[in-house]
Amino acid sequence: MRIFGGLIGMALACAASLTACAPHAPSSEKDALPHFVTQNGRHAFIVDGQPFLMLGAQANNSSNYPSALPKVWPAVEALHANTLEIPVAWEQIEPSEGQFDFSYVDTLVAQAREHNVRLVLLWFGAYKNTGPNYAPGWVKVNNQRFPRMMDASGGIVYALSPHIQATLDADSRAFAALMRHVRSIDGALHTVIMVQVENETGVYGPVRDFSPAAQALFDAQAPAALLAALHKPPGTWTQVFGRDADEFFAAWHMARYVEQVAQAGHREYALPMYANAALRDPVNYQDPHSFASGGPTWDVIEIWKAAAPTLSVLAPDVYERAYPVASAHFARYTRADNPLMIVEIGNDPAYARYMFAVFGAGGVGFAPFGMDYTGYSNYPLGASAEGEARIAPFAQLFEVMAPVARDWARIAYEHPTWGVAKPDDNADQEIALGDSRWKATVEYDEWAFGFARWNMAHDEPPPNLAKRSGGAMIAQLAPDEYLLIAQNARVSFALKDAGGANGVIFDRVEEGRFERGQWVMDRVWNGDQTDYGLNFSDQPRVLRVKLATY
Ligand code: DGJ
């Protein structure tokens, strides 16, 4: 028994109030700084004292110069993003040792304020996609002072060793100087809300550093702090971790390196910090020679959590269009001890639909990568389209999300939420809606009117079938009441157990928005708009749905 249309039932007040959703006021000094909070396994990113949903844009890698910024802001604006993620390179702030130049950071922060956009700074230090390319010349070509890793045959590899105190000290000093400077120019306004420490750490190829110093550590007992965190008995790395010993050793030491850099910055200015991950296969075993071993991949999240407590988030960089793989990546990083935050996702149109899955899973941020007009495309990883065409599929979603972003974040912190992205095979998706008496079904093979099985269109395929966009996110507001945001889908509701009810009906379906945390109805959906489920086109909508039985 599904709800397809019905009579207008009990009316809701036009400006119904969502209890437990009143905006939080900053109550302490700590609340003034952006930070993460967790309750009942749900997370919120608190900015200005209230939950914040990051609708992000990540700029291209070389957009971190004042001359490039005029090509960044128009894309951020067209996207309706509320946050720009953009690199700050070690080479640009410390071109000569001890000589700091923060002119780019000053320009960036000033322009972000003019554009009313928050910033996430990406510290490209000793590790950028595992390599040292963004380290200043005085670091990256001085192999004596800043040694690289060695492979198992004693060859020098490209990546810097995380076991070298001089590298850690130099990287930490520069990062601390950056954070000190950011505090001095932004400690009151918090235009900068979060900082990424390094970028995609680990190493491709040798799994870990095999230099003599690293080998001595590897042959010794595994650290007691790690063993305690993982509830493992004492022993050497190989004794305790067997097949995984090399990778886990790499992860622990890379995480310790990042933690110490993070701490150095955090002591200067305690903004939330995170690390991003180049990913491994989320389902099947993958030989660590073939991914960035040592980075925060899903199998070493516990190790990173134990080694790097200063990091609030471990964030997956998702560059896999295929629905089962992308979904598995999201699931791996959705944890009670880790807010789901997608700080990088491909900018091909096929990735936009994942916004519904991420926010529906309680995710606190979603940021496509390469969202500027500098004329670079990272196709085939991301989009081939440039300019407006690249931005549009994401902008369509962010435009609708932007006015409700704070409200969704607040609701998702207090209430259960669910979300689905359109699967590649167009299969129906049933959402159990937790322990409520309702379930929802999301379909992609229906017209906005009637049922495709009636074949009124004589075998013409329904419009959503061919699209690689769409999805739905749902928050439960009350036992029979839901907030629903969806695109290119039909969403219908049914009782899990129809026993005892003669039928089900939409009590009320309101399209609307929030004003200062209060729901404001714009119009009621009824008739054709509800007779065949709730049908969404390319234009996403925000609905408040009250369900009833009779
Ligand atoms: C992931 C990295 O984190 C980004 O900086 C960028 O290099 C992309 N891969 C590829 O465009």
C-alpha cells in the first residue's frame, strides 16, 4: 500500500516550527572557533556556533596565486558554493628558508570575504599526491638534508621519508607560521574554517620506506600506543600484522608525521584539521604496491585515528564514477568516529548525484574538484567540459541546497537521515527509514504522470532513465513527517506493515524553505503532483511531507 495522491488532510501551520531545530547560539569561547561535534553517531561541523553544511568547490592545483583568483571566484559563485578549498603551497610561502611571504594568503582571505565565501586551506607541504613537488626547492632537491624513501633494493624513490626529523621540523615550522599568520588576519572572522594537512600522503610503489633507519624501526617492537588502540598483543610489526605489516607500518609513521605537523599548526591556531586519502579498492583486497600505501585508506583508519588525534576527519577523494564503488567508498568513511566529508570528488556530471548519498548519510561536506575557469580539465578522471558546462550539473544542486544548507546540517545532527544517488542500472531503491513505520521507494523509470507500465507513451523511455543524475535525501522530522530533497526521481512512501490501516494518504506535502530556522511553506503539492508519488525533474525541490493512515 503506497501513497499515490489523496485528499488534503490536517493542515500544518504555514510557518510550522521544527522543534529541536532552533539555531544554537555560541555559548563559549570554544564555540567561536569552527569545530566538529558528535552525538549519537551523528556529526556536525560547527561554524559560527551552528552546524554548517559545506557546499564546496576545490580549485585546480595551480590556482593558488593572486593572478589565478579572478578565474576562481566566478566559478565558485556560479556553483553556489559556500566554501572554496584551495592550496597554500610550502614553496610559495617559504621560497627561502625562514623567509615567509603570506601575500597570497592575505589576498585570498580578503577576496573570500568580498565574495562571502569560506575557505578551506590545503597545506601542500612535504606530501602532495605523495610527492614533494610543492616543497620549496631548498627542500625537494636537497637529498642529504631531506632524504627520500628507499625501496627494498636500496634504490632512492621519489617520496620524502616520513622518518626524518629535519623534514618534519621544516614542514612543521612552515605550517605553524602559516597558521600563526591566518590567526593574525582571521582569528576574529573565521573566513578560514578548516585546514587540510598535506595532500594524499603515502607512497606509490615500495609500500614503505626501506631505508636503514626505517628498517630498524620495522624490525623493532610495534609501538605500544598502537597496539593498545587496536587491542593487539606485543610483538614486532611482522609478528602482529603479518601480511599487512609493511602497509600498517607505513600508515602509522605517515600518520605520526602528519599529526606532528598538524599539532605544530594547531598550537598556533586551533582550527579543525583533516587529512585526505587517495583510495584503495573499497571492497576487495588490493596489493599495497598498487595504491598510496601509508595514506589514510579505509583499512588503516583505526591506525590513523590512534596516531593522529589532532585530525578531526579522514576524508576520501572519490574519483570512481561507478555507483557500487563510489557507494562503498562513502560507506567506509561513514563512522561514529569519523564525519563523512567529501573534500574531493570528480567534477564529471556523473558525480553530482552522489551529493544525495553523502548528505543523506549525514555527510558534512561535498566538494567537486577542479571548479574554476583557469582552462584546465583533468578528464578522463573528471569532466571534459570546461566553463559553465562543467559547473552546471553541480550548480543545479547547490543552488537548491544553499538556502537550506544550515537547516539540513542542523536537522541531520538531531534527526535520522538517509540518502540515495541514482544507481547505474536504474534499479528502484527502497529506504527502510530506520525504525519508523514507513519506508520510501525511489524510482528512476517513471514519468511524472501515471505509471510507465501503462505504456501511454508507446515505448518511449521515461526521461530519467538515460540520465546519470538524480537521487533523494530524506530527514525524519517526526514519526510521520519527513523533509525530502530530490532530483530526477519518483519518491513514494508506504507502510512497512499495512496491517491495521485501511489505506495511506499524504496528509500534506509542502514545498518550501527555511527562514531563520523555521519552515516556511511556499505551496502545497496535490493532485497530479502527488497522485503518482512525488516526482522530481532536473530541478531539485525541497518538500516537507506529512504521511497518514486512515
Ligand atoms: C587528487 C589530488 O588530491 C588533487 O590535488 C588532484 O591532483 C587530483 N587528484 C587529480 O586532478
